[in-house]
Amino acid sequence: MKTIPFLLVMFAVTFNACSQEKDNNFYSETIKTGDGCEGCEAVYDSPIPFENLPHVDTLPDFSEAGPKLEISGIIYHRDGTTPAKDIVMYLYHTDQNGFYSNKFNDTGWAKRHGYIRGWIKTNDKGEYRFYTLRPAPYPNATFPAHIHPTIKEPGKTPYWIDDYVFDDDKFVDDTYRRRAENRCGDGILKPVKNESGVFTAKRDLILGLNVPNYK
């Protein structure tokens, strides 16, 4: 009679261990990917555990004054056709004056990247979506306004991909387009204003495309 409880306990321990191992895989960096990435570790600042992240996020600036954006897309595996679920994306950008401004007594990457940042994780269909304001370019700079994305795949180190930039930005010129690496695909957006006054744009991603040391 003692055998059954023992087996039940062993099953529970094994199940919990497997579940924990699956969850920990979100944070594992067993496979080194990319060619270095300053600030990519900020992906781990997520206030929500990776396994609980939704595929939609609204960045903190969306309720403020400025051109509102809705950006969405599908992330695919390297074959370009199979949707990739459980892919975490970390995003941050400047405010309407071109600064990575702070609203809180932040430290670390939160202070450096500013308060306008967010985290999402693709759903079973590989979909993601986020709402924010269109950022302003750096003051007195000659680089286009942009949104920084970092990708974190389960089991791999986080890596950077091409910024989200805007086709009508005067700094997205022929030189910029020639130099673009198109990591995970083209990052140039063409927003279209919808009936609600929100500019919508889509960017699909292919994991590993043009990413160095991708396995």
C-alpha cells in the first residue's frame, strides 16, 4: 500500500521539475546568438515573468499628446513560414523631444532607456502588437527617429535587430537604406492613419535572418 503514494510523490516531483525546466528555458542563454549587444540585458527587467507576458502591450506614453502608433506583425521561424511562439521582444524609444526621459527615480537600464519601454511575447500564432507614440529623433542629430527592439528566444542570448524607423523620415535616405542590415527583416515602416486617427504599421520578422552566429 505504500507504493502508490510513493509513485504519486515521484510523479509530482518529476512533473514540477519538468515544468520548472520549461519555464527556466525562457531565461536560459545556452546558445550564444548575435555579435554583441549593449543593453540587451534590459530585456530581463520585465516586470512580468516571461512565461506570463501577453502578446500585446501599450507603452506608457500612449496616453500622452503625440502621433499615436499601432505596430503589429508575425514572427516566423527561419523558414519564413512557421509562426514562432514564445518569442520575447523588448522595446524602448525616445519621447516627443528626442530624449530617453525618466519619470521615476529609476536606476540601471530603466534610467538609461527611459520610461517609454515595454515587453511582449508572441502567441501561438507568432503574433505581436504594441501601442505607443511615434518617437522624435535625437536633438541636432542626423539619425532617424527609431524604436529599439531586442529579441529573446528561449534558450538563446538576447540580440538586437534593425530599429523600427519610418519611411517618410527625412533621414531614412538612400544611404540609410543601403547600410541597413535588415536583421530579421526590413525595419522601415509605412504607417497609415486609420479612422480613429491612429497610425498603423506592420512588420513581420524572420528569426535569424541576417543575424550573425545564429543557430
